[in-house]
Amino acid sequence: MKKRRIEVISPDNFEQENHFYPKALNAQLHPMVSHFLNLDHERIINRYKHLNPKIDSEYLRSALKLPTKHFFWGGADLFYVTTQQGNRKMVVLETNSCPSGQKSMPPRNDSDEFRGYRYLIENSFLPLLKKKRLPKGALAIIYDKNYMEVSGYAATLAEVTGEDVFLVPHFNNEQQFISIENGILSIEYDGSSIPIRAAFRYVTQKPWNRLPVNLKTFVYNSTLVCLSGGRNKLLANKAYELYNSELHSHGLKINMPETIKDVNKLEIPLWVDKFGGKAVIKNPYSNAGQGVYTITTQDELESFMNEKHEYDQFIVQSLIGHYEWSSISNEGKFFHIGTVPNKKGNIYIADLRVMVYSSPKGFFPCAIYARRAIKPLTENNPKDSWEVLGTNLSVKKGENTWDSDTSRLMLMDNKDFNSLGVGVDDLIEAYIQTVLSITAIDKMAQTLLNKKGLFRTKLFKSLDNDQSLLSEIRVN
């Protein structure tokens, strides 16, 4: 493996072919997606109120317009599903801090060279720096995955600010270029220790074991966000439930699969049986499609039970599949709408990733893309359910080594969008579900800090008493 090193990215170094997938370079944004991206908050609220008359439009307005305090940039993965009565919904599978998506987004117009990189940097990251009391130092992008996008952010940040930006690898169990003293993050470069005033973070694999929760250097997003739900599916689900209790009186709700939390391994067969033998088991702290097990047969359950697992706690969720083999949850049976049938008559499960950022003017969409499963959806219960249900494109090649199966990537362009079978109202629903899920996790993050801004370890432990995870968390 090539030895990783810190790079210095200077202004005027953004080259599109380095920061977008080849299929996205010359793609043209679908007119319907373009129309959605040009809707302001008021038009979105008016349309959503028209379709959902019982919602409190003033509350929704405040949810869309109020800036967050910790979770500034995130993406939700959503399934578009329906019931046997034909009630369509966008269901949140999970919410990610440090999400990918920029490299898959077509330009909004012909002069949109930087695309979502610039929208996010100019409208979210840089305005936050003006409000913070920061130590003296440089700017950095720190990462452990997705070089195509992190280098795009670095080149954009250098272009917009006119200063050099350090692009710093920060992989788990590898050489560390970062040190922390008195809450200030510094990088070791060319024999010198360089303090960092603000860092854009794309560290996704156990970020809490290398980056403390409390830092004077501003980190966008902080490790606190990952622990609060951005990379912790267990706390995310608790955050959704807590926020849903507030949303209920305003006619709003985060849609999610029925979820059983705090499950130890021995209990899992009982809960799978509760869902009729069809369920999804998740390691709460993994991402990029790792640690997710779809169970539709006894063989798949036994295979899971025979594996060794890194953590002590799991979550078990109702499974959304074909109508003939979906879980029966407390809200009934949901099943996938899927893509429009292709020429062979095949329908594929696809998810939708919606990335948004928080700005002084509220939330705005930044990038959207979709991913389809490997094999088509059928009435018969599949022997390998992941090939029919799994949509994630990341392929783990080894420790800290990843590839991506872009053959299943679906862009928001004229070619792919029509086959998704979604419309403007579905995009609005997906956007609102994303905003609500991010807000829920942001509220959880606020709860996990005391009045002095310090991490409430005892409260976190009461919410997530997984000793393997607790031993990894670096607070200071």
C-alpha cells in the first residue's frame, strides 16, 4: 500500500475530473430535480401543507429555517415504500455525518464548476467560522475515506479562502499526523507542528477513538455528532423517538422501520421471530454497508449467529422487501416501490441519498443520488437477501481500503432519474425527512453536553451501555 502523506492544496487547483465520477462529469441535471432545488422554503412548506393538511406549517417553517448547533452537514438514506392500501412514504434508514454525494451530482447550470462543494463551503462551513472564537492556525481537511471528495473540498476551500489548505489522512490503526494539546489540534508537517484553527472532517471509521469530543479547534462536524447518532444507529433511533414525541403534536413524524434497541446477541433470534422471521440486524457503529445483515431465512440467521462481532449491542429492525416477504410491524406491512420496470420487466430496490447543510438561513439540499440493489426484486423469498435488498456501493477491500461499485449508481440526470419512479413531492418528502432526522440528532448532541460544554459521559453510558464502545471514546 502506498504510504499516506499530508498534502498542501493551494488555490486555483480545482480540476473537475479529479472530484466527480466520470459518469457525472457531463451529466445533465433532470429538469424535475432542478425545479426541486430551486424551490424556496415557503413553496416547499405550502406544497407539503397542501398534501398534509394537519401539519403545523409554522413549526415546519422553524424546523427548516433554524440553524443547527452541532450537526451542520449530513445525509439521510431513504427507501420509498408503500402499504397494501397504497400509502406511499419516504422511510429513513439511517442518517450519516460526513456523507458522500458531491462526486455523484450533476451541475445545476453550465457555469456550476464546483457544484455542491462550493455551496457547502460558502454557505455553511465558512459562515460558522465567523461566529466562532478560534485559535490561530491554518485550515485542514481530515479524512479516512473517499479521497475523490475530500480533495474536492480541500481544493474548493483553498479557492474560496485564497489560502493553502492541508489535506490530512487520519486512518484508524495507521500513522498519525495529528496531535492535540490543550484542545488545539495540530498537524506534524515537514518537521514542524502547525496549529489548526478549523478542520473539515471526513473521518468515518470509529472517529471517536482518534478525535476527542471537546476541542478548541472547530471541527465540522465534531465527533459528538457521530456519537449522538451520525455514526451511532442506536442513539440515532433514540433521538428520532424523542423528537417524534415533540413532532407528533405538530402533525409531523420521522418515518423509520420498527426498531428494537439494546439487543444482545443471544436475544436476536427472539426478535427476528417477532418480525415473522424477516428482519434487519445492525451493528450500530458501522457504516458504508458494513455490519448490516438482512435476514429472510433460517440459514441467514444462523450464519449471523455464528460470526464473531466486535461490539456487544445490536439493533433489530423490521425488514422492508417485497409484499410477499416483508416484516409485519406495528404499523402494518411496508414494501418497496422500487424502480420502474426495465425492458426485461425487472424492478430493483433503490434508496435515495439526500445531503443537506445547515446555514444561517436554514437547511438547504446540496446533493442527491440513488443506488440500486445487485439483483431484481421477486415474489420469491431470496436465498441471498443482501443481493436483492442491499444498495450500498462501498466495497471493503481490506483494513482502510475501499472501492465503489458505480455500476449501480443512479444519478439525478436525464438518463437515470426517470427510472426511479419518484416525483417532486417525493423529493420534498425526502428533504423534510432528512432535515427532521438531522435535527433530532442535533438535539441529542445538545443534550449530551453540560452547561460548560463538556461531554456527559454518565448520560451517554445510560443511553448506550456498550462497554466495547465506551472503551474507545476519547473525551479530551
